Amino acid sequence: MRWALVKVSLAVTAMVVVAFAVPLALVVKEMASDRAFSNAERRAAGLAPVLAITTDRDELDRAVATTEDGAAGRMAVHVPAAVEPGGKGPEKDLEIGTRRAAEKDLRTTREMGRATIAEVEGGSVLLQPTALSSGQVAVVELFVPEGEATNGVATAWLVLAGVGLALIVGSVAVADRLGVRMVEPAQRLAGAAHDLGEGRLGARVPEEGPPELKSAAIAFNSMADQVVQLLANERELAADLSHRLRTPLTVLRLNTASLGSGPAADQTRAAVAQLEREVDTIIRTAREAKPQTQATGPGAGCDASEVVRDRMDFWSALAEDEGRKVRVAGIERPVRIPVARPELVAALDALLGNVFRHTPEGTAFSVDVHNGDDAVIVLVSDAGPGIADPAAALTRGNSGHRDGSTGLGLDIVRQMAEATGGDVAIGHSVLGGTEVRIWIGLDGRRSGGAGGRRGQRGRRKKPAAQRAR
């Protein structure tokens, strides 16, 4: 489109320049010729008073010689022969100066009684008729060189050509700028549409340019936001439903242990195991495909204390059935964190579900919340056998060959923490088992990632509650 506009502008401007410049150039040439011959006619008329007084050769020679044209050899005077009294034949015609005009041109000028122009070698001659006292007509011939008749024409033509070229260049430049203003928004829109089609859901278009393209950009951004929101809602629903199923399934699997042996009990346990595998598949699919669509800002997030109380109320019933001691600390007052409530619920359920799945019945566990100036730390500890390889446990999809594990639980927790600029670490708890520490950043910085947060950890003071532990 850009080059099409440039070509159209070039063609139209060139036609306009040609349509005006060519006639104007001819007019300039004609005006220069008229100016030259008008000056010549005025100079030729300067001899009329002399011819009206005398036709003597000597007098005429002196008069012609005193003029600039006569001195340059460009003026001539043609006086017809006078008829002598008594009927004698005519005297010989009198010619002063260098003659260039043909006889027929002189005769034509006398017959017409007005100035004429005749072409001669090297230029043109102006033939100016002048009446004599005898009633005859003398002709003053003034030679006008070709260069004088076209004086200034070349310069005027160059100026016209320059103006025409400037107009063409200017129109092309303006058309190019207009083309860029139209093409660039269209190219950005096409590129964003291509990116969106390839799955890059963050593709957006600056809402600028001509009104039509600006409206298209606004409509595209609105469409992309709706697509992202629909996908986010769909995947969030799948993830939430999966986690909601995961928790009662854990309770159901633990309760199947009390069914004893027998075909019915074995079938029940097999069905529960198969159902757990299906739920694990749903969790894996939803979490792996889940886009980063949640925006952060002032007021966004949830109360960590309220979420911990809610989840511990749920898990405490199962803990009481299995004889597990439970301790909760740090939830006496609200603790705001920049994490959506479903994300924190999913993270806590993943960690607490791991405690019930991978530690024996009767194993104690605790949940502590520490509120610092720039971070909130959530500690989930147990008195179980611990994790042999904490680094491998944090690897996405690494289940450690444990039954009923997808290997995504800790990765869910890590993603939640790193989205706030924090991280997750696994160590040994004071209870003797595993301690999973979730560091949730409060300043909203995402650029540092997990590595950046680990580098800062050594320079920060730990919250007082943590030092007390």
C-alpha cells in the first residue's frame, strides 16, 4: 500500500507539472522574443526623425554610426530611389549599413506599411517602415541575434524544472509519510494477529494511527482480552475443579485402607487409584497450559491468614481421624499478599495433601505464617521421614516414583511464589521431617525471579517469629 501511494502521487504530480510547466515554458520563450523585438523596434524608430529630414547618404551614415546597433553592424537603412523631375528614370536605391534581409521582405514591409520580422542566418531582422518627405517609404533594418531573442529563457526553464522536481519530490515524500502512517498500524495489527494465532496471548496493538485502523486496533485488543479471559476462566475452572476433587480423593483413598481385604475392597481401592490418575491428568493439563493472565495491582490478592484458617479447618478433620497433631501460628491478624485466593488455596492443598499422602498416620505437622516488611513466609512442616533430594523434588513433573503423585504439587507452589518475585525452598523442619518454605514477595517485583530472591535472602533479616523458631 505504501509504494502504491507513492507511485500514484508520483504519476499525478508529474502529470500536473507537465501540464503546467510546458505551456509556461513556451510562454516564457514567447515573452523573451517579444521583449527583444520590442526593444529592436524602439531602437529602429530612433532613425525616423533623421529620415524625415534628409535622405543624404553622408547624413544617414553619420546617424547610423552614432547608434549602438549601427556601430555593431546590426543596423541598415534602405531608401528607395527618387524619381527625378522632368520624367527621367529613377535614381539608384540608397542602402546604408550591412543588408541581411531579402528584397522580397523589404517589398512586403513597404506594401504592408508596418513592422515585420524575417528569419535570416544567425537570427532575425526587424524591418521598420518609415515615411519620407517625398511620400516614399524607407525601411530600417535591425538585426536581432538568436541569443538576444532567447535571453533568459534557459534560466527560466531551469527554474521551472527545479520547481517541478521539487513539487514531485515533495509530493512523493508526503505520500510516503502518509503511507507509513497507514501501513505501520496495519502491519502491527497483522503481526499481532499472527502472534495471537500462534498462541502468544499477550500480543496487543498500540491504539494509534488513522481513525479506521485505530478502531480496528481497539477492536483487536478487546477481542484478544476476551480470548485470554475466556481461556483463563476455562483453565482456572479446570484447575480449581481438579484441586477440589484432589482433596476429597485423598480422604477417600486414606479411608479405603480401613476396608480390609477382599474383592470389593480391592475394586474400591483400584477405582480410587484410577480416579486419582484421571484427576492428576486433568491437573497436569490445566496447569501446564495455564497462561499468565492475572494482573496485579493495588488491592489485588487475598488474606493469607484467612485462607490458612479455612484450609486447616478442612484438613484438621482428617488429621484428627489419623491421630495427627496440628499446630497453626501467625494467623491471628490479617496478612495481605499479592496472590489470588484460588492460587494460595491450590498451593496449600498441594502441600498439605503431600503430608497426608507421604507420611505415616500419626505424623504431626504445622503451618506458620510470618509477616515481614517486604515478604510473607509460609512454612509447612512435618515430622515425617523427609525428602531425600529436595532439589529434584522442586523439578517440574518429578514425582520421585511415589504412588499417587503427579510431581506438579511443588511446581504449583513454586509458580505462585515466583509470580510475586519470591521462591520456594525445601529443608529440614524442627519437627524432624520436611519443611517447605514459601517466600511471597510484597513489592510485586518479578524481574529477579527465584534466583534474584535467593541472592537477596542472605542480606535480609528474618522475621522475628522465624528467628524464634
